[in-house]
Amino acid sequence: MRTRVPFQKPTRWQRRSCADHGGECAVSRALLADLAWLPPAPDDFRQQLKALTPETTGVGQPLRFLANHRLDNNQLASLAKTAARLAAGRPPTSPSSKTP
């Protein structure tokens, strides 16, 4: 059973806003939004994703390598689809092989 912790009023330091820090928070937010510390995605990102098959040994390492880059929303969605496809053991599909 959990014990209840009494409510404690926030300290002066906890109540400070970004304005109190000279705008540092805005810089931090931009840094986090852009993931600026990560390297940009490789030019052949899509080709590397398509090359991953369930039969590839050690598929986790190249998948993690690609995940550790600054990805846009489309690249992130492609990475997630590829990870799901690999987890299900399906081979890659091309747009021309899809049936309507």
C-alpha cells in the first residue's frame, strides 16, 4: 500500500519561469524540438531501410544506427513501419507490388 505524501508548496526556484533564466528555456526548447545534437539522416536512408530483411542477421544494429539520426516525420514513420515489418517477419514490399 502506498503512503500519502503531504502537499508541499513549490519553492521559489521551482516557480521560476523561462523569463527568469534570461530566455534559456526558449533555446533549450528549440534544441529539443530540432534534435540538433543528432547527426542528420544519411542520404541513402530509404535504401538502407529497404535493404533490411528478416533474413538479415543482426538487423537490430543497422535499425538502431538509423534511429540515432535526426529524422523528419516521414523518415520516422518509415523507420517505424520497417521495424514493425521486421518484427512480423515480412519481406519489404514495393509500391508496384501492392494489389488494389
